[in-house]
Amino acid sequence: MSTGASRPDRWSVYLVRTRLGTLYTGIATDVVRRLGEHAGGRGAKYLRARGPLTLAYSVSVGTRGSALRLEAAIKRLPRVSKENIVQVQPGLVTLARLAGRPDLATPAPSPSAAILAPAIPVQCPPATPD
């Protein structure tokens, strides 16, 4: 699952399960690559010597800022709530609500999308037969 490291608006939040059953929460632009780094002993110190590691959950969030805020909110949740996230595998909207951050459910549009999108929806009149 490559999310494109060169795309700064493609950040994901993920949960990794250790061999002892604990859950670690992190963010990355490429979750599979990051999991490989964790498994190789690079990255978070918490995960070193706690392998094998398995990806328990991931969701694309959007911007780095949104991913950081959602990660922090998930880290504050009790273990039972994190286990619920892994079991249910919610989408971004539900996850943001579960983490108490519904404001993060809809990533802000990129500036280029705002330029391309019309400010007022255009409705075409119905076609009249000739």
C-alpha cells in the first residue's frame, strides 16, 4: 500500500500490534515502508525488540497536520477503544468521531482544487427537443 512519499497530502495513521499484543500508533506517507523500518529496528524505540510486528489498521488522513492531530487523539484513547478501532476497521469519518476529533474527518481541499472548482455550482437548463 504505497501512498506516495512525494505527496505531502497523503499521510496515513496506522496501528501496529507487537508480539505482546500492545498497539503502537504512528503516521506515515507509506505505511508498508514504515512498517518495514519498524521491523528492521529503525524508527520508534518502543517497537525495537517487540517484534514480530503486524499492521493492525491504517487509514489515509490527508495532510501531515491532520495525521498528527488524529494520531495524538488516538494515543490518548484507552486500550479498549484502540482494540475497537482494530476490530471495526472504521473509515476516516468514524475514526475521527471515535477519537473525539470529528473536525479531522474531512481534509481541507488542496489549493489547486479550490482554484479548479467553481465557486457557485452551475446548473444547465434542461435540453429542449428541436
